Amino acid sequence: MNQIPALIRVFAYLSLLTVGGGMAAFPEMKILTVDVHHWLTFPQLVHLYSVGQMAPGPNMMMIVSVGEWAGGSLGAILVVIAFFGPTSLLTLVVGRLWNRLTEWPWRSSIQRGLAPVSIGLLLAGCFTLAKGAVFGLETATIAVAVLLLLLHYKINPALLVLAGALIGALSFGPK
């Protein structure tokens, strides 16, 4: 069955949910890619997102892997276009309009209303990801430790990613 049209529809729609960043679209991505279309499992999606965090560039480039799994090389290419195209065009149009509306009295009200929505979408994404990544005391401890370290110290996140990989290899690797 050809998944290309569904991949384009799903990722074009997901692109419009990325208010505040790609994590904002993660809950809906989980529903559509795992529950609805069964292109991958939830642990596979969590793995792809985690690898996307380590790779250079935008973390949402992990969508290329989803597109490739479901639709081969063509699926990978079209998913990138579908995901980044609509928001790029929308940003261009809204950005130009927004610059013209600097004196508009509603501008700051809209900005103040969008910021909490962005935070809520990001938190929903974090909780959805946590449901697939935190599955016991060890993984919960790692997640809380990383959160506390980042909140209290100026640490390069790449070092925490490497430390997490090392801890994972030692804790969860083959015995």
C-alpha cells in the first residue's frame, strides 16, 4: 500500500502544530504515526526523537527516518518538504504582516496569549515523550538528574546526552 499521500498529509498537518518548537507536535505525531498509521512503534518513535536530539541541526529532522520507514527514500524527502514547507511559508507571510502591525493595539495581547499556548504544547510533548522513555526508577532518576543539572548549572547538553548513553549502556545493556 502506498503511504506517500498519507505521509504528506500527516506531516504537513504536524508542521502547523509546531508552535514553540517541534516538541509541541510530538503528542499528535505519536497518535498519527504510532496509533493511527502504525508506521512505527512508540519505543521506535522515542528512539528516533532521542537520536534526533543528539544529531546536529534541528531535532525534528528525525522525521526523515519516519518517512523512510513508511515510504522509502521518496517518503523521506517528501516528509521533509511537507513538514518544513508549510511553516516556512506561514512564517514568511506572518512575519511580514507582523512587521507592518507594530503599532496595532492588539499585537502585544496576541503575543501574551500565544506564549502560554506554546508552553502548554511543549509540556504536553514532554509528558508524551516521558511516557515512552521513563519506565522505571533508573530512567526516572536519569530524567530528574538531567533536569536538575540543567536548571542549576551551566552544562553543555551534549555532555549529558553522552553521559545518558553511557549510563544506558551500562545499566540496560546485555548482561
